[in-house]
Amino acid sequence: MDELGSTRRGELRIYLGAAPGVGKTFAMLGEGHRRASRGTDVVVGLVETHGREKVATLLEGMEVVPRRTIVHRGMELSEMDIDAVLARRPAVALVDELAHTNVPGSRNAKRWQDIEELLEAGITVLSTVNVQHLESLNDVVERITGIAQRETVPDEVVRRAEQVELVDITPEALRRRMAHGNVYPANRIDAALSNYFRPGNLTALRELALLWVADQVDVALQRYRAEQRITDTWEARERVVVAVTGGPESETLIRRAARMAARTGSGEVLVSHILRGDGLAGAPPAALASVRQLAQDVGATFHTVVGDDVPSTLLDFARGVNATQLVLGTSRRSRLARLFDEGIGAAVVQDSGPIDVHLVTHDEAGGGLRLPSLHSAIPHVRKITGWAMALLLPLAATGVGIAGRALFDLSVDVVLFFLATVGVALIGGLGSALLAAAASGLLLNYFLTPPIYSFTIAEPKNVATVLAMVLVGVLVALVVDRAARRAVQAARARTEAALLASYARIVFIGVDPVNRLLTQMRENFGLTSVTLLARHGDHRPGDDHRDGWQQVAWTGTDPCSAPAEADTVVTVDDQMRLAIRGRPLTAPDRAVLEAAASQAVLALRQQRAADQALVAQRRAETTELRTALLSAVGHDLRTPLTSIKAAVGSLRDPHLRLSAADTAELLATIEDSADRLTGLVENLLDSSRLATGEVHPNLLPVGYDEVVACALATVDRSDAVAVDIAEDLPPVLGDPGLLERVVANVVDNALRHARGAAVEVRGSAHAGRVELRICDHGPGLPRGAVETVFAPFQRLHPDRGDRQAVNGIGLGLSVAKGFMEAMGGTLAAEDTPGGGLTVVVSLAAAPVASETSA
């Protein structure tokens, strides 16, 4: 091997998983065995078994480098001995948990930094990491799972790996693996399954991992092309780039590009808008917003690219994304203008290479030659100063020329007048520059150009000098005026962008967005009142009298009742107007208010749609509840009533001779049926109380062991319930009476569906919550029934013919969930490992009372 300074860097291979337990370490050890069997020198730098037997079995027969012991805060902790691994210098080292934080006192703070040292020493490293430890996804995972990951690794570290292999497993298989004890010890299984390892969490994490790896495939391709300096287009996938200006033709171009991509079946459309490097020229924000929305509607992505040379910038972007086709609009220049500048399309076609360029005609093509506006944006004070300097500076230059006539020649005089003209142009703009140029030419001709004191010019070259002076003054003034105008435009654009961004935040984030948005508009523009008006349903367009409009929302004093009363009216659409009272508004101000008014109407319509959906949902739920209640009452109340009536009829029949045992049996039937009726009526009354908000819990610290004991005393077959609640389980904050009803209802439901098997009741604490898990081993829930098991009148297996399974009108779990929500708790259902249903009762742990001394 070469000396260390010339050692080839080792390769990094990472096994990426969506969650703990998917088999990353197992796969890494398997690869280590495969390489060792081929004669490669492989050692284990560090592997965490976490008590998993299969992982420990794979470690057998492999060389393991002893760990280094570090004492921290009186505790002996072990970490990878990086010095020992470097001294051993194997070909391949297996180092688990890439994102691990080392014990304080270690050489490096993070394990990935240890691995970096091994790679620099020429050692190939196999490692593992979960997607939740990636820095860019850390906050996303926290929002999904509710658990913050303290240990993270920069994405760039993982991206630099030569190989990233996804270790994948379905959420169902992972939960089965965990339930069998192959991931966590038994005392952690229940808490893990009901929190981090919920099916929804695992599905979302799996999707994050798949998308991250898929993105790295495209990154790897781009990196390979860059390393190999490949600029040719690889048609691995059809990518259509469409260049838009934000003008009216943009819609035509985007739709044409979308149709072209759709013909390939899997084409991708990228909408590109080129923004000049100075950021001053560009389409109006409202036009770009419309283009963005259309791109989103057709499934395209929108990209803003900065560059001064539009053709080269556009082609660089297209090559960078490996585009196969480029869609442009035909030039809007007239034929006369194209004589001087052939346009962007022709330049792109000439340099496009293998990229197919499509020039699409549109209604805006050949719009004509546009002359620049001569309107000056220079401030008024500068203009006045410029006019004064246009008179004074040429006179001063004349005085200097006359005084120094004996010292310097005419060329120096010309330079002085040039400086005077340029100075006036820089300060005052075009008008004062023209005056200064004219005055300089006349004064130079009369006082300093032979023959002096005459407007006659003896030499033709002096005529050219005077004309050049006038031309320079005009050109400099035009440049200054254009720069000032662009500065004003830039300041205006920044202000408009800030206002529109603040309005958007109010609409999407704020509470009561319509009123807040109107208030913000009134304050920003110094208005007296801002009112959003809507037409009546029978109102005719063009009729702006008071009776035809209604105030939807308003802010300020003296709001308008109709558009005719407003100082300024902004038309939102055919049915909505923004009526404004206050100072007159300029056209740019009106444009901003139009965009803001559109956002206000959008927020209003979303709010109305949400209200209507809520009303419709409540009506549907009421109708469904009424129908289900009639069906349930018709069946479940009739059965005990029929039993009672039959038993009473038998007892009263004078011709029927009954023994004492028969009489006792009939009386027991009457009692059981009456108890069933009482339970049904109580559940109905509780459901009604919950619906009307009449449940007011009295929250007290209470232990689950006490509650379960009281609840089992009211449940039949309570001897079939196995209770496992530790004495040191923290008390919860709940209403003892309501909590007892919850446990009784859930246990009774479990017993009726357990098919004679024992029902288990277990308690556990996790992250400030205390859970009671009631597990049965019956048939469980049909697929998709977890979300509806707590809805009223739900029968788990109505088609099975099992009378025990369908007994009851289905209010027990619904009432229990309502009671839990009233106490600030939750009631959730999940599959029991091995079959059955587990209902999780979760409440916050009661605060520990602080001890006070007398």
C-alpha cells in the first residue's frame, strides 16, 4: 500500500431505512459476510444489537474491534475505538448508526466524523441510518410522528456516499416484526406500536425514504454527467422546457407543451421564466401568478432563472435539466424590428444542438416596434438643480476658457464644455442636458472658436465637435433617466411584493382572514374605509344602486353600501366589488388592490365553502344517525321487550303449570332483558348529552387500578378479564365516574367479541401520557373499519350471523369516545398482534403535588 498521504480514499456504502427495525444492520452484516467469504479483510468497528438475537447471531464469526470505554459523569460508556480501527487498517469496516452522537470526551462529536477519518485512511465503510435522522427531513418527521429526533446527520454526508441502498419493508410487516419481539423488548412494544410505529406514521416515513432515494438517483445521474463533462441531452426521460415571458401568449405555450409531454406518456414539463440579472425588468406579479397557477394545473413545475443573456441562459437551464424539447413563442417584434435584432427564438435555434426547439405562433406575434417612454423618473429637486446648472456650468466653462486663452488651446475648451454637459446630464436628465449642450455649443462657437465673437465656424471639424457635444449630452441624459426610472420601478416592485406577501400570509395563516386583510389594505394605503360588496341574486349588471348590493365585509368608518358611494371601485369579478373611500388611488395602487381583493374573495369563498360543507356534514350525520337509531331501536329494543312479554305471559297463563325452576328461569329472563333495556336507554341518554354538550367532567387525580376494579364490578363475565396494572403507574387526570363508564363499555365490548378468550387490561406510561390497553383476541376488525369503529350504531360483523358479535345498538364505544374527549383524552383502536382488537384509553398524567414545609 502507498504511504498514507497518497492512500486512495475509501468508499462509503449506506443502508437507509424508513424506521428502526426494517433490517438495516442485518443487511449491513450480511454484506460484510459476503465480502469476507470472497477473501476481503472485514472487521466490525461498531454494531449495536439492541438485544436482537438475529443480529447477534450474524456477529458470530466476525472480527470485532474492542470498544473504547469513556467515563462521563461517573458512568462508564463505550464508543468505537477509532484509533484501534485505524491501526488495524482493514479493507472494510462495519460502523453502525451514522447519525450517532459520541460521548463527550471523544475525538469527534459525531460518528459520521469518525467514519470520515476512516474513509480518508483508505478504509471502505458500510454504515446505516434512518430517514428521520436526515437533517433536511428532521422537522418533517417531527410533524408526522410528534417526536423530535435529536441526532441528525447532514444530507450532504449521505449524498457523498458511493452507494445508498434503501432497506424497505411494509408497515404491516414491521409492526408484526415488532409484535413478535424482534425489534424492542416486551415492555416497550405497546407504547411503540401506539405512538411512533402507528401504520400512518410508518407509511409516511416510507414514502419520505422512497422519495429521497429517488431524488438521489437523479442527482447521481446529473453528477455523473457533470464529472464526465457530458453536455449532450440523454433522452432517458422526455423533458419539455417552455419559456414564458408572463405575457398573454404564455397560456398558449404552456398548454402546447403539456400536450407534447402527454403524448410520450411520462413526459415532464418545466416552465421557465428568465429574469434579468438586475431584477428590474419582468412581467407583472399578477401575470406571473396566473402563469404559476396554470403550470400547477397542467402538472408542470415553475422555475425562475436569472440571467442577462436570455438565449444562453435559457439553453443553459435546458441542458442543466437534461431537456429534450424546448418550446418558445414566435417573436412579438415587427419585421422592421427583426431587421436589427433577429430575436431570442432565432438565437436559441442556432445554438440549441440536440434539443428540439418548437416555435409556437400566437396572437401577440409581430406586435410592432415599441419606442421607449420619454417620461423622466428623476426627482423634482434634481430637475430644478439640473436646469440651474445648465445655465451656470456653460458660463463657468466660458469664463475659464477666456481667462486661459493664452495658456491652452481649443481642445481644452472643448473638454471643459464636455464636462459641463455631462455633469448637467447626470444631475438633471434629458431636458437640462439638451439646454446645457446647446448653450455650450453656442458659447464655445462665439467666444472661443475662431473667428471669435461670431457664430461663423471657420473649420468643419469644429462643427463635428459641437454636434458630438450635443450627442454626448443626450446619450448620458438618457442613461441617467433610464437608471432613475428603473430604480423607481425596483422600489415599487419591492413594495408591491412585500404587500402581496403579507396579504398572502394573512389569507393562508391568519384567523378571520377577510376582515384582517381589509384592515391591512386600509392601513397600507391610508384609506377611510374598505368594503367588500356582493350583488344580490336578482341584480342586473350595470345597476349600482344601493338596493342591488350587500356588504359582505368592511373595515373603517362610514363603509359604502353600493359602488356608487365609493371614491374608488375595484372590480373583482361580475358579482364582487371593492368599494374604497379615502384618497385617490393611482393605477399601480389599483393593481395591487385588485390582487389583494382577489385574495379576499378567495378566502371568503373558502370560508363559505367550509361552512356549507360543515352544515351539509351535520345534516348528513343527523340523517344517518336518525336512520340508524330507528333501525337499531326497532331491532335491539324489540328483542328484550319480546322476551319480557313472553316470560310474563307464561307466568300469567292459568293453564300452564310451571315448576319452581321454570318460574325462576322466566324471572331471570325478565331481569336480564330489563337490564339490557336499562343499558340501552342509558347509552341513548349519554349520547344525547354528548351531542348537546351537557357533559361537564370533574377532573381529579385517579388511578387506573381503582377505575378498572369499579368498572369490572358492573360487567358480566369479569372473571374472564386479566388485569396487569403496576402499582407505581402514575395517576391520570380524569372524571372517575365517566372514566369508569368508559372502561366498562370498552371491556363489555371486548368480552362480547372475544369468543370466549380472555381479555387483557394493561397499563403503561409514555411521554407524559398514561395508557390503558384493553386487548381481546377475537376476530378483530374488517379492513378499513378502524376509522369507523367509534361511530354510533356500528356493527363490526353484521354479515357473519354471530348474535353475540352484533348484540347492542352500537353506542357503547361512541359514548366512551365522547366521554374521553370531554376529559381531554383519546380513545383509539388498533389491531392486536396475533389477531383481535386493542382499544387504547389515553389520558394525561396527573401533576405531581409539590411538597411544602411548614
